[in-house]
Amino acid sequence: MNELKVGFIGLGAMGVSMAGHLKRAGLLAGVANRSAAKAQAFAAEHGVTAATPAELAKTCNTIVLCVSADADVLGVTREIAAQAQPGTIVIDHSTVSSTTAKEAQQLMRAAAGDFLDAPVSGGVEGAKNGKLSIMVGGDADALARVRPVLDAYAARVSHMGGIGAGQNTKAVNQVLIAGIMHGMGEGLALAEALGLDPAVLMSTLTSGAATSWYLEKRGASALRNEFNVGFKLALMHKDLGIGRDLAAAAGTVHEMIDKTLADYAKLMAQGHGDEDVSAMIRLKRANR
């Protein structure tokens, strides 16, 4: 592949920081976003082009996606494939099904390009700090060619296997987080009911075996009823639907996934869908 010329599509809470890292690395040529105004504002600030996905496909040989849903990934990939130059690689950081990743790869390969499914973990903080963990599925040679793109905002890049393996790894990641939210929510709700001092409690718990990334980053804020940072629980509900389908197909137990889906659905019905996943604590306090 020639010198990397990168287009970035999806300037949400994480995407905007990731695109910024690419600009600082000297790789970013243009951006696109569902809201054109956001793309235009970013372009003006960073000295790049604001365009449509199809326009980026005509000028960029690497295009990064950071969108929300399966239909978005497939729709944008079709637009890119219709205009892409041979050898174009699409890197998808969205969380979607492995089936969608495989279909998107077929679209790009039919256009003489390729597609990598590369979901991320690390939250908004990881995106801002350039310390994301990226789990990649797809062709190893394609990954090697675009590795400088991922290195611009990643602390770790893991090649998990063929196409779809990245998304399957992300599904496992989300199931583990769901379990953490139950344990953290119940434990912290109990601590409140027992009248334990929050500051002493958090410094003690995060220094012992009960600590986790989520306890360190979201425990104190959950105790303060602050749920305006991090990963929206409505998106986690979407992701866990993928995990449930995978578990059902694999024949593994998915009772905790089912419970989490029901709990987050209840919170969404109460108007909390845009809150962080740590808002699970709201339901753990319900019997007080």
C-alpha cells in the first residue's frame, strides 16, 4: 500500500478523540459524520476535509469507522465500496455482530479492498489518552499495512483471528463488564446501606483484590449518583443482545446476560438509557 491517507467516519464521544490522534500523527486527510455540522467543525479546527463517506473513498486508502449499529456499518461500507480505489482497507471500531463483519468484508473484497473488524475497549478516557485496547479480526497482512493507524490511539492491538474474531472478543468483553456492574452495584449499594464512609471505602477497595477498572473509574461517581460519563447503558443493552445470541448459538449458559438485558431495559424505560452502565446501582438500591 502507498503512504497511508486516512478518512475517519463517526465523530462521537470516542471517535472525535481518535480522529484527533490521527491528525497529530500526520495520517488524517478527512472526516465524515452523520451530522455534517460536526464534521465541518472538526475539519475547520484540525485543517482536514469534511466530506461524505463516498467522497472519502475516492481520496483515502484507509477509512476508519466508529459508528453505532450493524445497519450503519453495512450502509457506510456499501458507500465506500462503490467508490473505493483498489487496495482500500476499512477498519471498523464499531461494536456489531461478527456476521455483519463478514458481510462487510465481502463488500470490500468485491471492490478489491479489505475490511478489519476492530472493536475497542477502554472507554472515553482511553480514547482521549490514546490508550485503547483493540481486538482485531481479519487478514494479518491487511492489519500489518494499517498498523500505524491503530497505534495512533491504542495501548494494545491484538490480532484475534479471522474476520469476526474481533467482534466475538468484544462480545466476551461486554459480558464480563455486565457481571462487574452487578457485583459493583450490589456491593456499593450495600456499603451505602451500612453507612460506610465513601472516601475510605473506595481507597480501601481499589487497593485490594476487589478492584477493577470500573471500580476505579466509576465506583465513586456511582456513589455520588453521577452517571454522565463513560459508556451509555443503552449501547451496552445493544451489545449484550449480540452476546446473548452468540451464547445461545454456542450452547453456553447466559442467565447473567439475560438478567442484565432485563435490568437495562427497565432503566431505559425509566429514562436512563443515556447514563453510564454503572447506573445499574439504581436498581440495586430499590429495596432500601
